[in-house]
Amino acid sequence: MKLENFVSVNQLTEEGFWEIMETAGSLKRDLRSGKSHKVLPDRTLGMVFLKPSLRTRVSFEVGMTQLGGHAVYLGPDDIKLGERETTEDVGLVLSRYVDGIMARVFEHEIIEALAKYSSVPVVNGLTDFLHPCQALADFFTIYENKRELTGLKLAFIGDGNNVAHSLINTSALVGVDFAMACPGGYEPNDNLVNRARKSTSVEIYHEPEEAARGADVVYTDVWASMGEEDVAGQKKGSFEGFRIDQDLLEIAGSDVSVMHCLPAHYDEEISQAVAHGPNSVIFEQAENRMHAQKALLSLLMSR
Ligand code: CP
Ligand code: NVA
């Protein structure tokens, strides 16, 4: 696959997507069996974070070590992207030291600018608009559990946010039927939905039960994302009832897989019992961040 950056799932062909899935499976098996897979010897990944992270930071850093390379963490107070110097200059300078950049930023335009000015591959580690690495790990997890993707029904209960957007893009790429339930006013981006509807079904409801009926996977995320602290109280009122709990699982069916990108706010968007219950694949999903990203990095950064 020829891929220069990974800012959005929409940059992938279906063939490229499956190459990542197969590579992730093979790297996961290598790790489990103790087989060395140092396919990025001496390569360095620069990791720019303007927001907090557990999974993204650790999975990329440990993943680079396992691939024989190294990662440099640059937190919000280190380079002060856009404050101490422009995004353009950061991209131009950082890419003279490192072999790849992963960045977690606020406005989506910032990651696009980094990709434009960097001479090395840039990976989107979450923006306010998209979270494509999460979606790769999510679909890898669904495929591991269901042994197929095309024709499955994925129900997302919650905000039309970055995670929902990347799930919609990926559903369109592989032919998963996407159903969403959110309060009025919190629907996903119109243009993104219209693009996806050319390839798959995207239904938007305002009752969780309607989206969950007959779903193979039910997925949720926090009601208020990072950067939305000032509207979190207001959103809490609007989203009450948009929750994955035992009652909702009974509507979906006994084989439904429960997913959440984490971190979770228990008894808001999901009950703790369901997140830790028999239908949950949430912690497998968190682990799979590392396997999917190692696959992505190995395809983007090998010489
Ligand atoms: N799901 C996810 O991206 O987690 P972090 O915010 O901890 O990286
Ligand atoms: N929508 C959440 C995802 C966190 C991984 C956020 O942006 O905070």
C-alpha cells in the first residue's frame, strides 16, 4: 500500500484497510508467541500531545519499542504547538529529526497543516473531528470477534463526535451498516454522513432502542469530549438516557459485542456492569490499539 500520512480513514482504499488488518493480526500473533518483529529498527516517532492520553500514548510508545524503534513524547508544555512557534515551523523542524509524527490536537486543520509541512508521515492521534487510529483498532476487534465485517450492524449510542465520525468513515469503507442514536442537535457532520451514505446505510435516530435493535455491536463514548469541559453540564442534561446498560443489551440480542473507546464515565454513557460484563470486548479493544497502530506504522515508516 502507498500511504503518505494517516489523517483520516478516508485516505485508505478497502485493500489498504485489509492490509492493515492482516498485518495487525500477524504482529499480534508474533508478540504473543515471543517472535521478534523489529521491522522499524532505529526509527523514531515524534509524539505531539495537546490533550491527555493513556491508550494512545502508551500503545504508540510501546509499539515503537517492540518494532525496534523509539518514541519521543512531546506534551502540551513542551513545544507549545501554535503558541511558541507555528505549526508550519514545528512540522518543518520536527521532521528533520524523526521518521514519523503522531499528533493529538484540537482543531482538525492543525493535523492537516502538520501533514502538509512535514516531510515524514503524520498520523492523527485524535482531533476534535476524527479519531482514525481508534477506528482501525475497533474494526480489527470486531473482525476478531465476528470473523466478518461486511453486512454487520454497528450501533453507536451517543455524541456525533470524533469517534463516531471515524466509525462512520470505516463503516462506509467496508460495508458495515451504521445506526446511531443521539439527542437532537448532536448529530454527526452532514457532509461526512452524506459521503458515507454513498457506500453504506447510515441511520440516525433519537431513541437508543431504535438504533440498538438487531445490532451486532453496540458502541458508546463519553458525552462531553476533551475540550468540551465548559459545556459538559449542559450535555449531561441532553444525553440522559443515552446509555448502554443491561436493558439496552436485551434489545440488541445475546450475541451483541459491547465497545467503548475509553476513558469511560460510568453510569453516564455506559454502566460499569455492562462494560465489565460478558458481552464486553472493551479491554481487548484497548489492547488492539497497539496491534493496529504497529501495523500502520510498519506500513508508513519502513524504508
Ligand atoms: N481511546 C483513547 O484514545 O484513549 P486515550 O485518550 O487514553 O489515548
Ligand atoms: N470523544 C473523546 C474520545 C477520547 C478517546 C474525546 O475526544 O475526548
